[in-house]
Amino acid sequence: MLDSLKEAGKNIGRELNRAWESLSEGWRELLSRSGNALTQFVRSKSAEQKEEHPLAAFPRWSLLAGEVEETEQHVVVRVEVPGMEKEDCRITIEGNTLYLSGEKHFRRETHDSTYHVMERAYGSFQRTIPLPRNVNIDKAEASYKNGVLTVRLPKEGDGKAKSVPVS
């Protein structure tokens, strides 16, 4: 009887160890790959002052996952902004940095319900995305489809090496 309890304890210990390692690995990957995507959402002063306001219980941080792709002629930035309208997104490019800001509005369909899971953040936000090279700001194009904001930026110059004679 004692041996079977010891064996069960060892098995439980191994399974807990495996679960902990898996969780740790997931957090390490999330932080290494998506650390910059973690975005703070700021609520208006009126929502902050009213503790009974539904936003008081919602998270203040969320992931705005993105990617920066470089093609031969463009730098393409894609950011997931689900639950937003394109009119609520603002894009500013300064030097080699793209600033995405906006506001995700809270809309409640019923007022006589109780939330059991609250993982979505609401409010205004700003996300900073470094660009890998200089881009032509005047020819930038942005589109929004299926919750993904895409910004297409033509590269400045051809990016190839060029020898310059010294006179």
C-alpha cells in the first residue's frame, strides 16, 4: 500500500513538472515573440471615476499582434485590431517608426447580464512599431479587412549597395 502511494506521488510530481515546464515555455515564447504587442488601453476619466461602470472590471492590457514584412519594393505592416472600426484607427509615421493609435469602444447589448470572462481590453491605445528601413511616407497606403489593419509603405531607394566616388 505504501509503495503504491509513493509511486502515485512520483507520477503526480512528474505530471506537475511537465505541466509547469509547458506553461513556462509558453510564457517565454509569448514574451520573446509578442512582448512589443502587449498594449495598454487607457480609459476616459469618466469611466475611471465610476466604479460601477462596466469597464472598471475589464483588463487594461491586451495583445495587438502584428508583423512587419519586407518585400523587394515595400515594407508591409499588419496589426490585428479585432472589434474596431477602421475610423477608430490612426496611423502616423515618423522616421523609421510607425505609430498606431486608436480607441476600442465598449458596446454592451444588454444591461441585465453578468460577465464571467473578461479578457478584452477597451479604451484608447498607442502601439509603436519600428520599421526596418526608410519608407516613402507620401505614398503610404492603409487598408482594413477582417480585423486586420494593413499598412503598405514603399521603400525609399532600391536598397542596393552603391559605390560613391570620392572627388
